[in-house]
Amino acid sequence: MPLAGRKRLELARALATEPELLLLDEIAGGLTEGECRDLVETIRGIRAGGITIVWIEHIVHALLAVVGRLIVLDFGRKIAEGEPRAVMNSPEVQEIYMGIAA
């Protein structure tokens, strides 16, 4: 089974338990751009259905397309929290994660 199919299957298995909270860990990793877009739409639907999602992810554009609040950690230390675009504009986040000098 291709990677995207395996990820959809694991997501379906988790949803079959009818959770109130869903933890996603690097679910977009390794997906093509099209597969990632499909995943984002699926996660939006899950969120719209009232399930709380905690999503750990390095594919930032996928996160920004879905989340309402973003927390950024650096070696376990919280460096930013809040509205996603504001967090991404944080000088510390830009320096640590994007290599842009503050």
C-alpha cells in the first residue's frame, strides 16, 4: 500500500474509536504536494466535526492551512504561541526554524 494510503488507514483507525481528541504526529511527512492537500482537506473536515486535534508537524504550510492556534517548541522550550501567522512572523521562530536573522 502506498504511503498516503497507509496514513489514511491509520487516520481511519484512530477515528473509528470516536475520539474527542486526536493526536497527529508528522502525518504529512513524505507525502507529495497533492497528497498533502488532500490530507489538509481531510483534517479540516475532522476539525469541523468537533474533534480537537493536536498536530505535531514540520510541514508548516499544512499546519497553517488548518490550525487556529500554533505553539512552536525549540528543544522542548516553548518559544511562541498564538495565531498562526503572528507566530510565524515571530523573529525567534524565523531565526530558529527558517534561518532568517532577527
